[in-house]
Amino acid sequence: MRTVWLQDGAVHFIDQTRLPDDAPAVACRTPEELVEAIRSLRVRGAPAIGVAAAYGLALEAERVAGRSPADALAALEAAAALLASARPTAVNLRWAIARMLCVARLIDDATGRAARLAAEAEAIAAEDRSAGETIGRLGAAQVREGERILTYCHTGGLATAGHGTAFGILRAAHDAGKGIHVLACETRPLLQGARLTAWELRQHGIPFTLITDNAAGALMARGEIDRVIVGADRIAANGDVANKIGTYTLAVLAHAHRLPFIIAAPTSTVDLATPTGEAIPIEERAPGEVTHVGGRRIAPDGVVVRNPAFDVTPHRLISLIVTEAGLAAPPYDRTLAALLSAAARA
């Protein structure tokens, strides 16, 4: 399944706000259009928005290729700053942009720079697909036969360059014939679990049950959940994890019921420059996401709303972090740094 791609002078992606009823492709031709698409969640998922931004910078480099090298680079840097502002929590966005700018600054010729950045963006996308496959294989090895696995939000192909992170583990375990059953939380307020995860689970033929977010604890208490696997938008150096709001609640519940709580993410999500979760910026989104469902108001008009998009799960509640470079276990301040160091040398 193609999820984010560059074609005919535009960044294309499936409009995630239209699922599950429809899956139209959207085309963005300017950094401004791409920023709007990221902020409106038409393209979402930490790896996917990183790939989209890389493609966006490749397009901008082509657009300004006729300018002087200095002017073209200045235009690229302005576009990069605009794209980086689209969503503050997910580190993959800034990681991809920084990687593209690093390449751009090494090339003096504007035309050659455009070609090189297009190749770099394709490399970022290919590496993400490969990382998802490896995460799936390594994570599936931890799963026992017949497990009932709870997942949250959406971490499938649509949230990445095409394979998935936590979803990739579910996919690999299912493909290996382990007979798993997935419990997908609906994920309020925007219902990514109900709209997107359920859609992808059905696409892959993986047995699943959709539950309300607040049913998770009761099902854990009844012994109906064996493991929790979720993704991440940013992993701090000490192993604290920012992810979709509600992840922390599930981690506390899993800890109380002595269930493994697994994080799956590529190494591009690990931010060693952020020492702990306290330093991770948390995006606050529009009140209408809480007060309305499907365009229909469900709360009294004018109510005061808090709508943080993410929360931070402390490392002490996390059993294991699965990356394409290997598995990280406590103490995360050592194991994450060692994984990234090994990946850099590879």
C-alpha cells in the first residue's frame, strides 16, 4: 500500500480524515499546503509526516533550482522552518528536515542539490519501510501463541511510509501464524483506532475487537489482555515516551495488572537531545476535536476544553522498546544510546 509518495511535482498521500468510508489521495505542491495537511491530520503518524516533509523539501529544492545557490538554500531553510512548526511533539518531523538540510548545505549547485534531495527523500522513505519490517520481525518474536494484544491509536502503514511500527508487530505475528487477537482502542477524541487501525486490521485479515478506551482496565482485570503494544512520537534519552494522549493511562493499567507494555518505534523517534519526558513539548489542539464528533456538537456550547494531543509515559512503566536497531530494555539511558551508536556505525 502506497501511503506517502512523490509524483508529478507533488507530495501525495491518502487523506486519513476520510477513512474508513473513503481513501482519496491528496496532492500538496507547496510547503504551505503540506503544513496545512499535517496540522489537519490528513497526513499523520510520526514517521509519515517526517517522510512527507522530506518530499516537501525535495519539491521546494526543485522549485527554486533556477535561483543562485545561496538564494535557493535560503528558500529551502525557510520552507524547513515552516514545516518544522507544523507539529511540535513528533521528533521524526524535525529529524527528517535536519537530515535534508544537512545534505542541502553540502551542495553548492542548486540544480544538483534538487536531484540529490529527491534521492535523499526517497532514501528516508525506503529506510522507514525497512525499519518497519525489522521492528515487526523483532517484536513478533516476543509474542506468544494465541496472545490477546491491546493496541492504541494508529501505527499502521498509513502512519509510516507503508509498513507500520506497533502495527507491524501485529502484522508479523499474524503472518507467522501465532493466532493473535487484537483489541483496538477507539482512541478519543479523533477515533484513530476506530477509523484507521480497525480499517488496516481488516485489510490484513487480522482478527480483532474494537473497544472503548475506558474498557481496557476492566478487560485487563478479567484476564482478557496479555500484552500492550503501542507506538511513539518521541522517546527521550532516559526512555520516557510521548505518545497519543491516553497512552500513559494504559501504561499505568498494564503495570497494575503486571502486563508487558511494549513501545515500537524507529530509531529516528529516539531523541537523545531530550533528556527526559518533562522536556518534550506537548501539542494542544482545537477544542472542537473534543466538543464535536463527525461535525456534530456533543457538548454544551461554550464549554471550557483541554485537548492535549499527547502524554508522556515514564520509562519505569515500559517493559521493552523495539527498534529496527534492536531491543532496548532498562536501563534505557544506556541501552538506547548503545542502539543508536551501533546503528550509526552500521
